[in-house]
Amino acid sequence: MSTSPANSEEAPKEERSQAGDLDGAPLIDSHCHLQSLESDERELAMDQARERGITGFLVPALHLDEAEDLLDFCHRHPDVWCALGTHPHEASEWREGDSERLRALLSDPKAVAVGECGLDFFYDHAPREQQIEVMREQWSLAIELNLPVVVHNRDSNQAMLEQLLLPEFEELQADFHSFAGGIEMGRELIELDCYLGFTGMITFKRADNVREVIPEVPHDRMLVETDTPYLAPVPFRGKANQPAYVVEIATRLAQERGESLAELAQRTSENFFDLFAKANEDG
Ligand SMILES: [Zn+2]
């Protein structure tokens, strides 16, 4: 495999991982779609991540039909939790009664958040009005159940803010995963006490616009994530992503903030358990 130490020795200097030392600190991949890997690959990817010191994984659902499988998977692994919900790409699938169905699924101790849900006006796989309505139903449920939401937001800042600022969503606790919404949106979300999840995008050369917000994020509002299988960080860019690479992402985030990797890993892990508090209760 190209990620083995032998091969990385042969890689040109700029292709080598700059990963720092975790020094025993915990590190959690707060967003990885392990369900999109074949089951043997999935186990291997998790083992490789654990070998590098990754201590937890949050797997967000894309639609409700996979919820039972996801819960079964989480119950086989003490270090894996899931978010359950309907992704904006799948918003057309949402049926009458799905709110009830989701409420029942969320009673499982392994389901620690609602999501991923949100808006995607880049792909527009579902009509925008429907995306908004499906997101609203999931947010209302999250507030009712006192659970956080994992939010997907692409090219939809304005519509997203309109909803976020409504009094009915004042109590919403949100992880804006794979944050790349620009400095203005970042500031709005920080003002609203949202968490920002950073991916491998922060390691990309031409991503100053994604990195810009990093120094302004309060230390208790940052999360790190791979968004596996997408967005592999440098020096693995273009390959399939995997949770082990969250070390490269955390290393870069720490550099941008002038912190050690161990400090940043410890901090983002604490943030994870603060936001996804239900994960503390599950043994
Ligand atoms: Zn996702």
C-alpha cells in the first residue's frame, strides 16, 4: 500500500506526511462514512486508524433505510457512534411519518446525533424547498430530543442562516461539518455557538479561503473529521480517504493555530464529547 512507511520514504519530500506526535492524546474522526466501504475494508480502515491512535469514529447516515445496519455496526464497536437522519441529497426520499420513524431510531444509545441533514444548492439533487422542509423537521426533532445535529451546507449559506436565526431553532446544537463556507459564514456560525468541523480541505494548497476562519474559531468549538471516503488530505490527495488520515488534518489545524498536535487532539476530543454528549453514556 502506498501509505506504508517504505513507500513514503520513496515519495518526494513534499509528498511525505508531516504528521505530528499524538503523545497519547485521544483523537476522534467526527465524520466518516464508513458505511460506504465494503465490510472487510471498513474493519481494516478502522484498525489502521486505531494503530495511529484514533480513539473514536462518528458515522453519519445518508438516509433512514441504512439506520438499522449502522446501529448494528456501532454496537459491534465500542469506539463507533452514528448520527441518524436524511442527507439533503436524499431529501426527496423523506416520507410522511419519517419523523416518527427517526424518533424511534434515535432512542438507540449509539445514535448520538441527528444527521447528516442540511442543504446542498450546489448539486440540487432534491428541490430546494423540500431540502429546507426536511432539514427543518430533523432540526425540530433534534431540539425535542436534546440531540445535536450534523449539518451539511454547500452553496446555501443564505438559506441556512435564515433558518438558523429563527427563534424556533435558537436551542439548536450544530456541527457544521466539512466547513468551507467562507470567513463571513464562519463568523456567523461562531456567533451562534456552532461547532465547525475541519476536513482535509485545510491541507490543500489553494484553500486559503477555507483556512482563513481557523484562527477565529473558539478552542471549544472545533472538530476534526476526514469525511471518508472523500477529501483525502495532502499527501494522500486523490486517493480514497480513510479515518487514519485525520492525523494529517489535525496536524495542519494545530499548525495553523500554533498549538501542538497533542493539545489540539485532546481539545477536539473533549469538544466531541461535549457536543455529542450521549456518546459519554454509552459504555
Ligand atoms: Zn457526510
